[in-house]
Amino acid sequence: MKYLLRVDMKTRAVFREKWPREYQGLGGRGLIARLALSEIDPTSCPLSAASSLVIAPGIFAGGLVPSAERLSLGGKSPLTGGIKESNSGGMTGLALGRLGIGAVVVEGKPPAGDLFLLVISPVGAELVPADSLRGKVTSEATALLRKKYGSQAAVLCIGPAGERQALAAAAINTDLTGRSCRANGRGGMGALLASKGLKGVVILPGGQPARQAKDREALEAALLTFRQAVTGSAQCKNYRALGTMQTMDLANNLGCLPTGNFRRGYFEAAAQMGGEPFRKLILSRGGEGTPTAACVPGCLICCSNVFPDARGRELAAPLNYQPVASLGPNLGLANLDDIASLYCLCNDLGMDVVEAGASLALLMEEGKIPWGDAGTIARVLREAAFGKGPYAWVADGVVAAADALGVKRVPAVKGQAFPAYDPRALKGVGVTYATSPQGADHTAGHTLRGTIDHHKPQGQAQESLQAQINAAICDTLGTCLFLMPCLGQRLDILAEILGALEGEAWQLADLEQLGRQVLGWEREFNRRAGFSPRDDQLPEFCRSEPLYPAGTVFDVPESELAWVTQVMDDIS
């Protein structure tokens, strides 16, 4: 039986509640959106006692469905001031699902300066003092916690950036090997944890899946079809062989690879960084490296990797496209070893790599630090995480950096930095950046694998809206977004799985309605928080500065952006 765990940080009381009727049939992102509307004052300060933090696995969580253990962290974002759901792989979602926990809702604030750890086990949950972990980076804190609570414990924790409530602080989860490497990065979720006096959460193993299917025979049949569809797809085989680094080739060839603070869409050295060259480099170095790995048991896709140094020792696990693009081409860096070290440093410090890369690019363009200097970048990141040095605001995100520097050209929407796709050459993603309630976030509605011409404005609004609906479905079910291209036209299988679990008839149309409803709830929260149509626009430079080499600008009509948001508003 699924239940809700409610934590009052003021009184240090932990309550186990029967799953509320109004949240029936929800998980992950959908639950966060619905709960935020019901329980969080949209006008409150995100870091105040009046705000809440929600930790929620998806509907499928618990081990019955492969590639469906994603974790959502959410609430009112310290970075954007609006609704936020930040999604991560790793073990936390699976561990919560196995214990039958549909969500952890953290409320209130402890006395200033107090730091705690929430420890959840099959027999209960408690808050324990965490002063001994204060100031420790995520890898060290995680190692100490796994030593104390056992190697099978799942750990979610923050680093120094989170402890000081930096607005772009991340929360980091363990993967199936116990590495502290899976980030709930976007939106300042690390700051939200810290505002509640939490250094982290430890979940002890709970044995067998707490959830049982209402129709076991139907579930087994649906899962067989599901596995065959996913593993038999060309997309799954590509992810297993090349991982997300194949995107480096796609983005560079399309001309949407952010280069030099989003001044260009093409990076000359990218041909030696992505896809097949990346795989060959891992294999040639041998040792602990592998081009194929999973972040959670039973994953069908295995898009992850272990990137080794020249001597074959693990340097980063994983090293994926998004951090490589943010810390590489956009900062003038081409050395993968340097980029891998900087990425691990961001995770250790508990900083969102997207915001960090965008902020550093502004510093470089303003001549404050040199382009492509990995040593200087590392120094600035360390100082910023601890609130020291002249550029401490790097940890607060690109908008804070722009304000400090007096820069007007800022690659951000709703206060959140562009990820690794320039919207002038990938226009469907540009529509997503502008219209998503989450702010600039490609995972809110990715269109890279769409079949329309990415350089032309026609059809981009429709493509983005469908992608946003699909993303909301995935984030609510708890499935990996990469299942979408692998399943192709067979998204109805997800409805069959859900129907077997719930003992009800679910159709694809029902899932799509759920996705639309989630978007509507998020839009309504933002409206109540004070957002308006002017927040649903890309920055001016996207419409006025042609992007090299395609020479494109973002020219999707504003009327079509308004159509997308109107569809969402009509649902809410």
C-alpha cells in the first residue's frame, strides 16, 4: 500500500499518512504539480518555512517496470520563483518505491543553523543530527553515510553550494554502484533541501517491491511487449553503443551546439568528442572504463558509461552530452579529461552544471577569466560553492551572474539557463524553453528526434506541445525519457502497463490527458505566483542574432507560442 511521509522540520516530527484521495493516480512530476497547487502558497518565498519540498518517485517505482525508477524533486523553485520538478536517475526512486512511499513532503524550518539527515527504513523514519557532514562534498558525505548505514543504502545529499542555499544548487543521488553522481540539478533543489535544514536523505533497502499488480497476468504480457519494443529498437542499440555523447554529433551537424556563450552553433573539435570517437577513447584506455552502463538495476537502455583517464582509472561516471557541452564548447574547452574533472567537481560541490557553464561563459565573454582555462574554472567553482571569491554568484545561476556583470544578453527563460541546445537552430526546443512552466529545460519537451525541419518555424509549436505532453507523462510515471524514442509509435504499451498495475482500463488517450493536466496545474501555479505572458518568451538576441553556421534566428511566431500556452491554460 502506497503512503505519504510528511516531515515537520520545526517540530522534528515524521508522520506516515494514508495516500490522500486527491493525489490518487499520481506520482513524480504530476504529484508535485498537484500538491503544490493544494499545499504551497505560490506567493511564498521558496526558501521560507511556508514553502515545502516534495521528493517523489514515479507511479511505476518499486522494481516491477524496467527503466522506470526516476526520481522527482520539486516545489517552488528558488531559481525561477515558479513551479519546478527536477528529475534524476539513480537508486533513490527505486528505494522509495520498494518501501511503498509515494512521496516525502518536507515542511517548515528548524532553528537556524541546525542540520539534519532524514533516515528512512522499512520500520520507520527519523531525523538525526548531521553536523559531522557539514561542509563536506557530496562524494565524501555519501561515502561516510554508506559506511554507517550499509552499502545497499540509497543516498540523496547536497554539497557546500546547497548548504549555503545558492540558488542553482543541486541534489546528488547514488547510482547502482553507490557513486554520488546522479543530479537533480535544475531549479535550485539543493537550496530547497538546505532551507529545510537537510543535508540529505538515506533510504535503507526494503526487500521485495511493496507494490503488486492488480492484474499480474496482464502486466507480464505488457512487460514482454514493452521489453521487445525497447530492446529491439535502433534507438536503444544506439544508446547502448554510443550513449548520449552521440548527441554531440547531431547537435554540431545541426548547428545548435552552444559554443562560446551561445555565439556560435558549431565547435570544430566536436567531431573528436562525440559518439564513436568517445566510445573508441574509452575502449582504448581500458581499465575501469566502459562505454555501456546503467544507473539503476534492470535498465533496458544502459546509456551511461564510465570514462577513464589515460591510465584506465575511473575519472567520471557517467560523462554525458549535457555536461560536456556546457563545460566544453560553450567555454572553449575540448579536452575531455578536463571537462570530466570539472563535471565531477560540480557534482561534488552540489552545483547545477548547466547554470555553472552558462555563468562561466558570461565571465569569459566579459574578459574576467580566460576562455578554455580549466584550472581557473575549477578555482572559480570551488570558491563560488563556498560563497567566496569575487564571483561567488556563479553558484546562483546565469541570471544572477548577468545582474552582477551588468550583462543584458542572457541565455535564460524564467530565470533558468539554456541547456545544451541553441533554440535558433533547434526551434522546437526553443518553443519548449519559452512555454514550459519549468523554464528553459530541454527535458520538458525535447524535439531533437522529431522529423520536421529544425531550422524552419513551421510545425514547431505542435511538435513542442506533443513533446511536452510526453515528457509530463514520463516524469509522472517515473520512466526514462529515452523510452519515448525507443518505443516510437508504441506509447500505448505504457498505458497497458499502468492499467495492469491499477486494475483499470487505460488507453493512450488517457495518458495524454494526464500529461496535459500536469502542464495545466503547473501553469496555474505559475499564474498564481505572478507569472504572465511576458515570461513565455525567449531573450531578444534569439530573434535578432543569426546563429553561425546555419544563419538562423528563432522565428516561430509569437502567436504560436501563445497557442501552446493557451492549450495548457485551457486544461488548468
